[in-house]
Amino acid sequence: MPSFDIVSRVDLHELTNAVDQASRELANRFDFRGSGAEFERDGESTIVLKAQAEFQLKQMLDILKQRLAGRHIDIRCAEIGEAQINLATARQAVRLKQGIDQALARDILKRLKQAGLKLQGQIQGEQVRVTGKKRDELQAAIVLLRAADMAMPLQFENFRD
């Protein structure tokens, strides 16, 4: 039976490139020169913004969002933490969520059932596997989910006939 998997992943190589581009732009900007502001990767999918003041964090966040969008990383997967401000520095963490949580997986399955397609879906950890008898129905499901406004960006992979 034909099937495909629905996942939500961030390309970590593109994330590294986006952070590097944002760091270069930060180094070239006149208003940040000599301020000690920087982007720092903390783990696989967390970026820490460090600056002297909160208004600089907002500007850095705009730079980061532009670079992520330029590298085709969807902003919807970014979870922006609260700014931590003390006398000398300000820090803010931006975590990029990966994987489909249970609530989103149930929403995906509910949308497929409401569409009236003869498909079966299974939640398998952080992905959803959709199977059906006809390839056309699977393709219609992909079109339906791409058109839907979901909380996370979705990728469709492992299409088997």
C-alpha cells in the first residue's frame, strides 16, 4: 500500500549558515561595532543572542529572522524565549522546534478524516505515517495539508508506492 511520512524538521546545515550570515551582518553594522553583541549556537537547535541592552536584542532578532527566512527555514518553528536582562548584558534564547507533537499530529489526522479521503494515519513518535490504497488520494492529502494553516512547517517524505 502506498504511504508517506509527515515530519517537521529544520535543516541544521542551513541553520548554521543562517547564524553565520547573521553574525557577519552584525559585525559589519556600525551601530553594533565594538558592542560585544553576538549570536551563539547552544546545542543543535538553540541560538543565544547576547548584547548590552534589550533594544539591541530586538534588532538582532530581526536580523536573525531575515537570515532564517533567506535560508528557507520557516519562522513558525522558532520559539523565542524571554529576554534576560541584568546590569551589563542582555541574553535571549531562540529555540527551533523539531518534530510533530501529539496535539499537532491529532489535528493532522482530524483534518484528513474531515476531508473524506480514504486514508489511514498513524502517529509514530514525532512523525505521522499516512497510508491509503490509491496514490491519488495520498497526493490529495499532501495538497490539503500544504494549503492548511498549521502551527508548524510540515515536510512530506518517504513517499512509497
